[in-house]
Amino acid sequence: MAENMMKPQIYVVSLADYNSGRHHGVWIDADQDADDIRVEIKVMLDRSPTGDAEDYAIHDCEDFGDVKLSEFTNIGAVAQLAKLITEHPVELVAHFHGEGYAVDDIGDEIENRSRGVWESLADLALEDIGGDLPERFQDHVWTLAKAIAGDWEEAGAYTTIRTPDGVAVLSND
């Protein structure tokens, strides 16, 4: 799949400052190695006006779509999710994350099940039909593609997820 333009970020705050009524935090690009994120968090904590900041929390995020992060989401998971979001439609990552898949398994699920992003499920069926129909049926190929897509929907063969670029199609095999 093509890379998208998502730039996942997290806003991390010093809990010592937060609990003292101060606002001290930093936006961090999440699409990087987890150790690099931890270094940026440590730098933020070291600059704390409180002077004894050791703990942090994630108080906001951007470009994670419907992927939910808690205040204490593991930084390794944050980095993995951000990488997935930059490589795949965020709606697919959110779908699998919301279904309870382990972060380590989401990329494999997308790779194994994705049939691409299409205008509609009928467009995938049209691609599957290709040019293999006899000439006398070529005028009816779109009608046939819509019928096949309807059969697939009724049988539950695919899951479709709306994205800004069209419909992401996941095989349910």
C-alpha cells in the first residue's frame, strides 16, 4: 500500500508538574523508534521546572484517527501503532486495534487480509472478472461485477471500511 500523509504525534506531560498545577509537556513525533521517543520524554522530564520529574503521561495525540491511546499506553506500542498508521490507512489500523488485535499482529492482519482500497466492492469484483468474459457479455460486465459484490456482501466474504480514498476491502477468509 502507498504511504499516507499521517504524521502521528503524542503530547507527553510531566506528572510532577501536572500534579503541582504546572503545565510542562512536549509534542513528540510517534513515528520513530521507541527508544528515541523515550529519550525525548527524558529530555522533557529533565527540563521540568519541578526538578524531580520522573513520571509522565500521554495527554493528547494527533493523526492516530480512531486508534485510542491511554495516558499510560506503552511507548513501544505507540511507536508500532504510529508506524502502522504511516504505512496503512489509519482506518484499517483502528479497525484491528478496536477489535482487540495485539499491536504486533495488526500489520500481518492488514497484509494478509487487505485486497486494497477501491471505489466500491464492485470495483474489486470487476478487477477479478478482468477480460475473461466472452465478447457477447462485455456490455454486461459492470452488472455482473455488482451482482458478484452483492453475493460477497451477503456471504460475508469481505469487510469494507470507508477511508478518504475509497473503500478498504478486507478478506474474511
